[in-house]
Amino acid sequence: MSSLEQFVCLDKLPNMSTIDFQRFSSGACRPRADDMGWGNCFIEGRNCSTSNSCSEDYDDYAGEPFTCKRQTRDMPSSDSFGRWNLGKGKYGMKQGSSCDSRYLHNQHTAVPSDGNSREGNRSKFLFGIPKCVKIVEVGPRDGLQNEKGIVPTSIKIDLIQRLVSAGLPVVEVTSFVSPKRVPQLSDAKDVMEAVRHMQGARLPVLTPNLKGFEAAIAAGAKEVAIFASASESFSKSNINCSIEESLTRYSAVAAAAKKLSIPVRGYISCVVGCPEEGPIDPSKVAYMAKELHDMGCFEISLGDTIGVGTPGTVIPMLEAVMAVVPADKLAVHFHDTYGQALANILVSLQMGISIVDSSIAGLGGCPYAKGASGNVATEDVVFMLNGLGVKTNVDIGKLLSAGEFISKHLGRPSGSKTAVALGRAISDASRI
């Protein structure tokens, strides 16, 4: 029996349709301002306060308060799928408490610091990792925009429904861009009108300019996103204007959104490297982040568009950005071109980031960035976070089903290593 088979207990593996994919949970507390820096990530941890309530706000945009219920961190062994990666033995991990909310910002761990215990030895490496992480699913937009063929509108709507059903708190559904530039998303109006009343998740759309913003609002969008670049060359090739011109354009969108109380998320592409300019100076990323923050973006996603980042280049970039924008306003968006996405996410969590963008089945890329492969797969991110005991509110069983659904439609294997491995394990078990 292979190590993978031993790890997931294939002899006890149930049928896929009967698997109980347990959601992992953990308690949370609000971080202090002095805990947000990189220097605090590997020092002895502090304990959460006795308060079990956590809240957030988006400045001008009201957020929903949520509560965290503390439970013991011991988890009995089980042969339900969601617990195997946290079971007994050398892969052992412990379960935390529940955290009920769509909004999972700003939730930082409090790890025991007993240096003589196994748990204590682990704490010095895991301190700083949030108890709760909000996953922003970008597959329906950032994933499908890069497909060679046009995915039918009905398939897109079905995919969005499946992703929301899986418990993802944010699903970016489409982009109101020119159909000539991105024909794969020419049905943006139809998609938005079909999902506008869907409950259980925020459903933002990308808007490149005021015209796109107006079309999105008319179709029923309640949240929008704008996208700029830290690279001058990429800005011109991707959105056909200079960096400064893009900021002027987005200021108009942000102002219009504020009048309607529409939240605006900001994206910055090429935060580590550019296909034309090469490495990007962190100060350029920090400048763009501050500009977007100052114009009213409640959240700013930092995108490694071509996937060249490593922890060695991500750390200084985040340090520069976090010096001008609070960590709880930042998200990371990694492409997995060189297999570095999960490592980059882990180090980002250790630095205080608690929002992660990802794409179902690893779909994605960028039509205007040569060599940009798919985004990090949502299934892989959730699997890693489960292994860390981090709460996501995502049902990994439903997530795997959604990935299988879109992969079958596209006629190719999933780009998620987790989905492939667990699918192979189930297939092997069925022959035993």
C-alpha cells in the first residue's frame, strides 16, 4: 500500500456520494496593531481575549458582525473524508471551534507556547496564521476568461450556484468588459441577472471603467472590482492606458460607487514580476495599493499574475504594502505557474494576511500575460487550510464536486492536485 493509501485509510474509504465532508472550525480574536508586522510572526504567541465576539467594518460599507464559539481542540478519529488529513499519527492535527460568518477577515490564531510540548514546538512556526480565512473564488471570472472556447451561460450559472452552495463567502461571477477584448465573458449581463438574487455569498463583478460600472449596476451587481497594475507595460497591454490614467479612470468609478453605497474591491496585477519588465520593485506595488486604498477600495488584492513569486520575493512586497495599507484590507492572489502558490500563501498568512483568492480546479490565466497559467486551485487552498486547522466555512466535498463539474465540461482533468489525488484514491478504493 502506498503512503497516500495509508494516509487516507483506503480500506475504510466510503463511496463518494456518502462521504461526510466535515467543515473545520476554529476560534478567533481581533489582532492588535502591533501584531500585524512580519517581526511578530515567529515570536511567542499571545492568547485570545475571553470575548467570543468578533466584528469588522469596511469603513463606509457596513459589514456583518459575527460570533466565534470556542470549543475544545481535540478531535476524535473518524473515517469521514474531511477528517483524514487531520487524523492521528504523524499527520495529526487538532480541530478548533466554530466561526459563523461570510466575512472572515482579521481572525488571528492564539497558539500555545509551551516549548516543551509538541504543540508548543509547532506554535513558533504557525503563530500569526489566522484562525479564519476568507476565500474569494475567482473561477467564474478569472478562470473562464482564459478559456479558448466559449462556456455556455447556463454552465456558468450552474457553476456559480455550486460554488455558493459549497460555502464560499465571495464568488466573483463575471466581468463587464468589452466583448471584443474578452469574448468569453460577453454574456456578463445575462449571468449577473440570473444570479443577482442568489443568497449566501457576495457576488462581485469586474468593471474596467465607468461604462462597465453602469452596465454592471443595471444588471443587478451589488459589488464591483477595479483592476490596476504595478507594471507600466502591463497596464498598457492589459487595459490600454498608463498607470496614472488608470487611477484617474478608477477614481471616477469609485466616486460613482460611493454615491450608490456599492463596495469596491481593488486588484493590482504584476506585484512580483511582469512578462515585459521583469521583477517589479515593491515600492511600486505599495504606491498602487495606497492609491486604491485612498480612493475608497475596502479591500485590495495583490496578484502575482505570471506566478513567478516565491516566499523570498513575496515577503518584501508584502512588507512594503503593509507599511501603507492595513493587513486586514489586503488579499493575495497567486498563480501557480512555477508551483509556488501554496508556499506564497502560507508565508502571507504568517505575515497577517487573512484573505486569499483562488480558482476552482485551478482555472485561469490572463489573456494579456504570456506564460500566465492557472490560479492556485481552491481545492488545494482549502485542503492546506484544513490541515492547518484554519476555518474557511467551505464544504470540501461540494467544492470537489463543483471542480469535477466544470472540468468535465471543459473536457480536461482538474488543475487541482488535491482533486486529482483524492479522485485517484476513491477510484482505487472502489476496486478493493
